[in-house]
Amino acid sequence: MTHALFLPHARLDDLIRQVQSAGYRVIGPKLEAGVIHYAELNVAAELPWGWQAEQTPGRYRLHRSQQTLAFAWAAPAQGLKPWFFAPVEPLWRLRRTPDGFGLEPCLPDAKPIAVLGARACDLAAVARQDRILEHDPHYQARRQDALFIALHCTHPAASCFCTSAGTGPRASRFDLGLTELDTGFVLEVGSPRGGKLIEPLALAGATADQIQAAQTAVAAAAAQQTRRLPAGDLAGRLAACIDHPRWDAVAQRCLACGNCTQACPTCFCHARRETASADGQSAEHSRHWDSCFGELHGHLAGFQVRPQTAQRYRQWLTHKLGNWWAQFGASGCVGCGRCLTWCPAGIDLTEEVAAVLGEAPCGR
Amino acid sequence: MRPLIELPAPARIVERLQETETIFTLRLKLEDAALAAHYRFAPGQFNMLYLPGVGEAPISIAADPRAGLIDHTIRMVGSVTRALAQLPAGAVIGLRGPFGRGWPMPAAEGRDLIIITGGLGCAPSVSAVHAVLAQRARYGRVVLLEGVRHCRDLALKSRFAEWLDHPDLDVQLAVCETNPCADWPWHTGNVLTLMDAMELKPERSLAFLCGPEGMMQAAAEKLVQRGVQAGDIYLSLERNMQCALGLCGHCQLGPHFVCRAGPVFDYATIGPLLGKRGV
């Protein structure tokens, strides 16, 4: 944080206007339908000022806080995934012609987005998905020009474990980085594009005390986390544990509802669907988020690859924490804690992986 | 979106053959001349066939590489293949591909090639046999063992008829059922029983296996017992493939996306993941 500026709370609207005038749609956290989630935002007053979120396995509750901060809560209910990797994406439209058919490719055509208050865990998840969907034209159409105003986290929830996942609470890649203090934000420039954007605001430099306070708050957020993942590439250790009795034990509690996969900011499984018009003259081919907990995920004509919930939970966890390394050179988990918050049975991934890997390695 | 990769290209059914009661072959030609001119596939690769209004299905390519037409031998099992079965010659469907890693033909050069297939598993092997016959001198002995459950299940009869008489191929057919049809002159018993009498020089041999997973695993184990290296045994796997691009996640087997890293894997790599329920 060599050259930091200070953005008073009262000038947040100036930053938003600046981003809007640069041609972006601004996405930021908003309190809607009982949760804080990323949504389109026009003015700073729409931020969840004075709210805190309690997140534990199977539980999410909002509380009024004494402080009037905008970001005194942790991960929003959903990550940034739906903004780039759409829950439903039309791929092509078909129209029959006298001698066959014609296909019209569907590509998103929307203004680029700027995310205000992107959490470290969510930015890490975007980086994971960038790797997976590197050549996907639909993802790239939404993703390529996106701008990120990161929010270094100072208020982790009990469900958070970004420190052990190595992704937070401080964000590592951003155009602008904010750390919230009582009266405003310490602001860092993370890219030339970000620097250019705030130039007209003519912000004063942050004082040494402000910079110190920001660093202390982020360090405290790291220290506060109690949940953790075992370190490193877990692929080999988990592969040795495929017969562990814990898989059956967790399946007694798991509803196979797939909430964890829908709340996960990195899960990328999707199914493809063809929808034909009633007259058969046109059709649309789309993809939509799928879940490895669903009945059709491992379905083949003739057999079901994973008929049991225990096998599906094992697939999810061993893929996320293990096989992801071989596929994409990183873990599929960023430590946001959403899978445990949004699990109706309160299953805690960190607890399950600890139980499976246990004290001694499997199969010895 | 790139045609043949993300976007299906129209392909006309030039010919339709009924192989058995439930198996049929579609001989396709890409409508776009430029795409057709550049279309190349390797034996063992697959295409996604698209039936407008119904959806896509992954089907292995069973064509003769010399012919310029793309053959798919298909069994009616799901919604797409059942609907495809209704189409007459002249109809137009969509095609994306080719996808995946096929049989390691260069590795087979100078070696004896043992192909063991079960049921319609013979379809992905057809293009390998054609590749061998196109440059026969490059390969050693070529053995093809095909097993079917019932004699009426034997697909590609005309090709087998041709290959059974071929001086450069050693082809044997087996039927599992104990009372085969009256006109079944070949072996009765599981295809694996044909392996017992098979002459084999393990260090010279490379094996291609395609069929039900249990059958492939049993055949691979038999070959290993007879001294063939696990890395010289190749299996063509089947999984739920929806995008064929390694993105949709359904075809995962351990760390592998079967559609992209496979469908053909060597037994040393994939053997440890087979036969484990739910992996």
C-alpha cells in the first residue's frame, strides 16, 4: 500500500458516477429479499449501510449494527458467478428452412459491468472460472471488459475460511481496492485503468494512520477466522480415501439438493437443453447450471454412474478440493463459506474434509 | 461461435442402413463444402450429433477415413438416438466435432494389434481397422475379436463379412447366448474366452478395447496376466457428454474429462479408476 488515497463515505457517489460515465453498469451489494447480494446499483445510498450478516452452517441472518458502515458483513449470498457465467445461457436459435435448418448463434451483448465491493473470495473465484472458461465465447463476452473495485474484507463471518484457502481477506487482483474505515475508504490503485478512472476525483492521500488502521483491520479479519482447510494439493490424499466411512455418514445428512453447488462461486457444471416450439419450426438450445448432486448428472443410457448420495457428495468434495488441482492447477475452493451457510442440513465442508483426511492418511 | 466446435454444422444423411432391430448407421455429408473439405478425424474420436428440437448425443465416428463421408453406427437408447432412428436418407441434422483423443495409431505401427470389442463397442474400432488396412504394411498381425450377447445384436455385418475373409486380418466372432441362431457358425461363449486360444507376443502387442466397462476391465486384466504392459492397453470409455469441450462437467472420471482427455485412455492411467462404484 505504498500510494494510497482516501475516499470519504460522502464521496462514494462521485466514484459511482465516474464509473458509470466511463460506460459501465455498476454492480454492488444490496439488501433485497432478505439477503445482501450483488445487484445493479445507481447510488451509494443503495448499499447495505449499517447491516451485519451472521453466517454459520445452515444459517444466514441480518442484524442492524451500531456502526454505519457499508461493508460490515462478509460474503454476499451469491458470488459473482451469475454475472459472467449466466445461470441460463441461450447458445443458438434454430429455424427450419425448406432444405434443412439455419442456426443463429446467441452471444450476450450488454454493457460491461463494474463491481463495487468485490470480495477477495469472489475475485479469486472469478480467476478460477477465467481459467476454466478461457475459450468460452459467452463467458468472455461478459467478462473481458469487467472492472473490479475490490473490498478488502474487515468483517468475516463465522462461515469464512479464505485465509486458509489463500484467497483473502485482502484481494490480490483489482482495478481499485478499498478498505473501509469509520468515515471512508483507504483506496489503492491496482491497474492503469483504475488509476485513470479516479484521477478526476482529485482525492487526497491517505494518512499514515489511515493506512495503518486499514492494514490492522484486514489482519484482524484474517486472525478472526476459525474454520480452515487442510493446506495444499489434496488430490492424492483424497483419492486414497474413496472408501472412507465418512462418505456414508455425511450422506445420512445430505439432502442432495445441490444448494452448495449453486451457491459455490466456482462450480461450473452445466447441462444443455433443447426447447422446441409447439409447431416444430424453431427451437432454442441453451445451457443452464447443473449440479453433481442431481439425478441426471451421471446418467447414461443404460446406467447411472453415481446412484448414491454418498458417491455424489464424494464426487463434489474430491473434485473441488482434489481433482481441481490436476485440471486447473488450483483448488476449486476459495473459502467463501457459502456451501455451508446455504446448506439446509448445515453440512460443513471444512468439518467433512477434516473427518475424511483425519489424523492418519487413508489406506495405510 | 466456431462452427463444428461450438455451433453445429448442417449434415445431410446420404444413406441410412438398418444394422439390427435397434442399431442403424447414418452416413453423413457436411452441407458446407468448405467445412467438408477441411473436416478430418482420427480413429476413435466422436461427434456430437444434433437433432433440431430434440438435442445432441455423442456418437463415435465409424467411417472409412478414405471415403469423405462420416459414418455413425447408433443404437436406439435415449431420446436423441430414438428420434434419429426415425430419419430417412435426405434429412439434415447438425454435427459438431470431431472431439476427444482417439486410438494411438502411430504407437501401433510396427506392433501386433489386438482389438477386442463387445457389442456396439466395435463401432469406434471400425475406423481403426480402416486406418490399418489403408497402410497395412506398417502394422504387424491384426486380431479383431468381437463378442455380442445375442446373435441378432451383431451390427456392421457386411464389414465383418468382408473382414472375416480378409487375408491380412484375423477376425473372430463370439456370441454369449447358449443357443445361438441356426446361422451362427462362429464361437459360442463370452468374447473373453476367445482370448484363451489367442496367439500373443506380449512385448510386440498393443491392444484396443471397446465395449461395456466390465468387459474391457476383464479383457485388460487378462492381457496384463499374459504379459502385455498396462500402458500398451487402450480402452474407449463412455460417459455422459453434453458439451464435448471439457466444460459441462458431466463426463468426469477422477481428474479426467473423458470427452477431452479421452474417450481413449491407456490402462495404466485409467485402470485404477475403473470398477470403483460411483467414482
